[in-house]
Amino acid sequence: MNEFERLMTDLYDDGVVEEVIRPAAVVPEDAARLVLVELAVRNIDAGGTWDATPTTWHRFDRPRDPDDPAPVETRLIGTMQVAYGTPTRYDITIYRATITRLGTTTGWTVESLCDEALGFGGLTLASCPRAALTAPPRPFRGFSPQ
């Protein structure tokens, strides 16, 4: 599945459940390293069910056999939108998760999707540290000449 197909699935799937994670979950450096290693080992192109990029982690319904000349089509269960290197250099921030209609009908939730990925680093969404929320800046009042 290419990026365009993933985007269309995210945008037009009637059963999509999307949640903005507030405050955002921050995966500390030690756990982030473990999570990234495990996601790489479980990559869809290596017979796993995950496809991790620096901005989005995709979870599919089944592994894909890279040696099969006619592989079974995998279907997207859900995505997690992440930001690497924030708030500090080696942390990962998870700020949004989406479950497709297929994911919803097969029992997936935002929490279970996040828990599977975070579990590789010994965390859950509930136990993951959260980003510090600060007050918004004061509004710009403009320049008033005298």
C-alpha cells in the first residue's frame, strides 16, 4: 500500500476513529530506542505488521511475506502520528492516533493500538509521560501610533 492509498483510507473510511492525544504522550529516550528497534524488526516488508516512518506508524492486519510472488493484500488497522526528536533530541511524541473501520470492527481502539507499540518499550498509553502544557501566548494587540 502506497502513501496515497493510506491517505485515502484515512480520509474516506466511514468507520474511522481518530483521537488527538492531549496532552501528547512523550516516549522517553530509553523506551523510544526499544520501540524503534522492535518496530523495525516487525516491519511489514520483513514479514511483520508494522510500517514505521519518522512521522507515522502504521499497523496492518497481517504480516506480508516478502518472498511470496503474489502476496496477500494487507489492510490498515490504524496509524499513530509521531514526531521524533521532540521535546528533547531523542524523545518521540505521539500526538494523534487513528483506527480504520476494519480496526474498529475487529476490536482495536486508540488505546490498544498505542499500547501495542509502546509495549515494546515497557510502556502503555496510560503510563507514558505527557508533554507539559503551557499557557498560550498573549494575543498581539497591534501597534497604536500616538
